[in-house]
Amino acid sequence: APDGIAVPFPVEEPTVARTNLEQLQPADPTIAVERHLIEGDAASEILKFAEDKKVDLIVMGTHGSTGLTRLLVGSVAESVLRKAPCPVLTVPVPAVAAGEPPTAALARASGRPGR
């Protein structure tokens, strides 16, 4: 990892990740949304995608990691903020309960029913 020691994280199956990604919907249905599922080092892939697609804005969640975790793993958001070719908007992400799909936590945060 460019900003820390590479630590393996549990990997979500691509089909589960794609299903979760497709379930995320904007609160306003008139907002155009594109979904992309890319594997690799998160910060590097986000930055490469932003360059390749000439994106206007990167919006990403932050978990608020501090201390040893941040030192060992690094912060994807921090790396993207420092190196992005466009503005970056970071949004705090609610904690996901054990066994809960990520879409449920996002639905809770937005005040919308989970799917």
C-alpha cells in the first residue's frame, strides 16, 4: 500500500459486492448515477479511475480511523484527498453492525428504509 503497511482485509465476493452496489439508490431519482466495481488498491484505483474518466468530483465515505489502525493501514480518503485531480467530498460512514449488509447502514444514515 502506498501509504502504509499492506494488511489483508476480508474480501467480499464480487457478486455480493455488485448486488450491494446496485441496491444503493440516490434519494432523488432524477440524479444520474454510474456504478463501477473495481478491484485493487483502493486509493490507487480511485485515483486512476478519476484520471481516466475525467470525473468532476469524488465522493467517498470515511470511517474515522485513528491511532494504530490508521498508522498501519493508512487512510484511503487521505491519500485520495492529497492526490486527486478533482475536488473530493468526504462523508462520515455509519458503523455497520456484525452481519448487517452495508446498504442497511447507509439507509439508516439517510433516513430511508433498508432494502
